[in-house]
Amino acid sequence: MTIFIVLWQKIRRHQILFLFILALLTLFIGAGLFASAEHTTFFTALYWAVTTATTVGYGDVIPHNTAGRLIAMGVMLTTIPLMGAVFAAWAAGLASLHIRRLLGLEHNWTHGHDLVIYGYSPTVANLLPDLVQAHRTILLVADVDSSLIPQEVQLMAGDATNTHVVEKSAPHKAKKALIAGNTDGEVLLTAIALRHLAPALPIMAMTQSTKVAQALKDLGVEYTVATDNLMGQTIAKSLETPHAADLLLSILGSDRYRLSEDPVADNWVGLPLSQLRREFSGILLGLVHNSEVILGVERDPVVASGDHVLYLTPTTKPS
């Protein structure tokens, strides 16, 4: 069922395809009703519907009763405008494509970007201003109006779940990628395409459930965030500890601090986290070992090669 929902959403985003499928449905329904009302074969009724919809109208098949004439009027009033809209949109799309190429507006994105975002959602809309400050060049691959995104963000209009569109964005030359579709199905499709085209690309994916987040990790997506789980846990902790959300926002949303993650230095290997925390110049929040964040509250792990540290540093020097 989820596959059909994702397919329907993809069809709705493509105006020409949506109108064409709607015209075909109207055509076949009209042919079926005409065959029943005029007591003829479905093929003959379909032939009549096609000649009517294309305004050819040979006149060799015509309605002979009131029901048939009503069906004919319905087909003419629906299918003909729909087919006209399909051809008009198709012609406009071709003209726009040629004009963009003539003016040099058609990009192949052969150069790499600091960050490529695949998909658009309300969360991405809120993140874009902060991402612009943190990354030099950002490419957004999505079906979205360019007026909705900051001018600093380059837009590649297209379906982020389409492998050809993803390939055109040159993911193998990007430094990082963020996947943020409207549904978990879209996120999975984009992740599969990215892993195939750019196996070494660091990817972060935003999902709505922890199950999909685990599935993405199985696909090789290093970093996943289950937004519903994150929001739920934050609200739940805020009910127990009223200032928990304020603490999280002060760490992540403040301009006075910078949250960083770096590999451990060679001289840190073998030290207990508690000792490293005493010697660390900034505020050491925790240790990342085998993709697990260890705060050092319930245990005091020993720093190993390949670990990372999460720490806070002030963005400005104290006066």
C-alpha cells in the first residue's frame, strides 16, 4: 500500500503525467459507458472515444440514444480539455528547456558542493538559513518553487527519488549529503540511489520512524535522525525536567557556542574519558565509539583509535 501511495505522490508532482493519466482514465471510463449504452464492443467504443477526444470525429460511430449522447457530451467536455492541457504543458516544457539551454541556464552540476540536499520538507525549510551559514555551497535537489529557498542555495528542480536526477547532481563530487523527503519511502529510494552512485559519500538522512532509520543504517547510511522520535523524546524529557528543551536549544541553537565533532588525537588514545575530560580545553560532552555516543555517566570508557569527541567551544572570546 505504501508503494502505491508513494507512486501516486510522485505522479501528482508531475503535472503533465498527472493530466495525461487523468485523460486516459476519463477516456476508458467514457468508452466503457458508451459500449454499455450503445450495446457495442469495447474496442469500437474506445475507437469512438479516441476519435472524439482528438477532435477527429470521423462520424462512422455515433450515439443513437439519449444515454449515448449524454456520455458523448461528458467525454467531449472532459477529455478534450484534458488532452489539450497535456499537449500545451508538453509544448511549454519543451520551449522552456530550449530557452534555458540557449541562455546557458541548464546546468550539469559537474563541480562538487559542500552539501547536497535531496528532497524538501518543512524541516528543510527551517534548516536552510542555518545551513547556508555553515556551508560554502549548497545544492538543493527537489521539486520546489525557487522563491521559497534562500538565494545562496542553488536549486536543481527534479524528483530526488529519480536515479537519473540524482546522478545529474554529481553526488560523487559532493562533500556531504542530506536526505529529507516528505515520506520515509522517498528517503529510502533516494538513499538507495545515492549509495549506488556515490558509495563513499557521507550521508545524513532524516526519517519519521526509528525502524526506517535502522533500515537506512543497514544500507550504509552513517547518520540518521528519526525526527518523530527526537521530538517525542524531547517533549517527554521536558515534562520530567522543564528546562531540558532549553538546554538542548542552548547547545544547538545558540550563536555563542559551537558544537563540534573531531577525531581523537593520538596522545588521547588509552586515556579514560574522565581524565580526558579534565585535561580537555573545551566542554567535552561525550565520546563517539562505534557510532555510539557515550556520555561517561554510567561508565568510564577508554579512548580508542578511531573514536570521536563531541565538545562545545565558545564562538567568541570572553571579554
